[in-house]
Amino acid sequence: MKSWLGDSTLFFGFFCFLACQSDGANRKSLDPPGEIPGHHLIWSDEFDTDGKPDTTRWAYEHGFVRNDELQWYQPENAICEDGVLVIEGRREKLKNEEYDPASDDWRKQREFAEYTSSSINTKGTFFFQYGILEVKAKIDTAKGMWPAIWTLGETKPWPSNGEIDVMEFYRVQSQPSILANAAWGDHWNSTVWDDEQRSLDHFLKQDPNWPHKFHVWKMEWTEEDIRLYLDDELLNEVDLTKTVNSDGFNPFHQPHYILLNLALGSNGGDPSETRFPRRYEVDYVRVYKRHAD
């Protein structure tokens, strides 16, 4: 009897090992970048070297940056380990060196930051115009989290530079949601959004373990349109004949750079009851360009 239990335990363990290995969405991608018909790879980061993200590819944002968010962005919260980039949200108190109680700027009104995270981008190191952007990532869906994969245009201030949200996760009317958006400026230089959303429940009905797995977000960008996908499900299609600023400039007909970040609070919801630290993990970022005719 004792011998039978030992053999069955080993068999069950081996079966679980095979099952985990077969679930490609739930682990680090071990294969090199694949080919996409009609395209060739022009830039990628597989995050295969442990340590800080490659500074020849990525730069950091610092401090309080946008949207009245709670986190203080700092390089310390981004690390590559076991083949993935980890952006970690932490509950920790930091003094705001730019604190000014008389300022009208929310970035200076806070004496302390109560949370920290990281935001990295390719501004100044890599821009691309048209092609396919593919990112494999596992997002944290806890309350207060606002992870994103997005791009911004090379020239003009926001929103006239153009913003493409390949992925955002936050709460829409208290409902956890995945968003796929584009934004630009209108005739009054206010923001025009072409946005689509799917509730997290939409994906949980397909797979109850969805939040614990890696998923592939993809942008297909041509002169005519932008198509945004999640695991090959089309979330949004943006007609670029309509994305024109008041000065006649189309921000999606210029090069863009890539941003990866984990924001806390604001649209993400109140994280005060959430346990920390939290992890946003990115397996790879790949950019493909169409073959020349």
C-alpha cells in the first residue's frame, strides 16, 4: 500500500508537470519570436537577462506624473527576473521633494507618496510607424490596479500627439474592465476618444483562471486603421480617416513610442484595502514591420 501511494503521487506530480508545461498562456514563453506572414521583426525585448530593464531600450518616468494617481514612479520597482519584466506596486511612504502646500499642482500638493510603482518607455530609444505590436503579459486585477500597454506620438503635446491604448485595465462604473482605445485632439484641443471595453466577467466566463495567466495583446497598425486584439479577439478598430486634429494633423500618421506601466488608484479604484505588493508581469514586447513591396 505504501509503495502504491508513492508511485501514484509521482505519477500525479508528473501529470501536473506536463499539464503546466502544455499551458503556454500560463508560463514564460520559451520560444524565440515567431514569424508573422508579410512582416519581419524590427525590435523586441524578451527580458531574458536578470536585473534592471535594458537602458538602451527603456527609460523611466519619475515621481507623480498624471491622472491624479497615487503612485510615485521610480526605477526601483521594475526588475527582470526568470525571463519576465516585473513592475511591482508597493505600499510605502516616500517624501515628496517638490512638496509645496501653496501650489495649485496636485503633484506638489502631496507631502508624501503612499504608494510606489514603475513606468518605462522607449521615448528617445525606439519609435515605430505602422506594423504590428505584440505584448504578452499577465495583469493584476486587484482593486486599485491600473496596468497599461500604450503608445504616444513623437511630436505635439497630449492629446494632439495621439494615444493608442493597446491595453488598459481599470474600473468603469465600479466594474473591472479591459479597455482598448485611441485618443486625439478635436477643434477645441479637447480629447476625442474612440474607446471599447469588455468587462472582466466576459473573460472569466471563458476561463475562470484568466487573471492568473499570460495573454497576448496585439495592435495591427496601417495607414488606414488600427486594430486592437486580446488573444486574437478583436476589441476595437479605429478608422484613421477620422482621427484628425484641429490643425489637420493626423497623430497616427507619425512615429510612436511604447509605454508599460502600473498605475495605482484614480481609475483603478481605491487600493487601501488591497494587500501589497502587487505584480504586473510582461513576458515580451515585439514589433514587426510589413515587408517592402
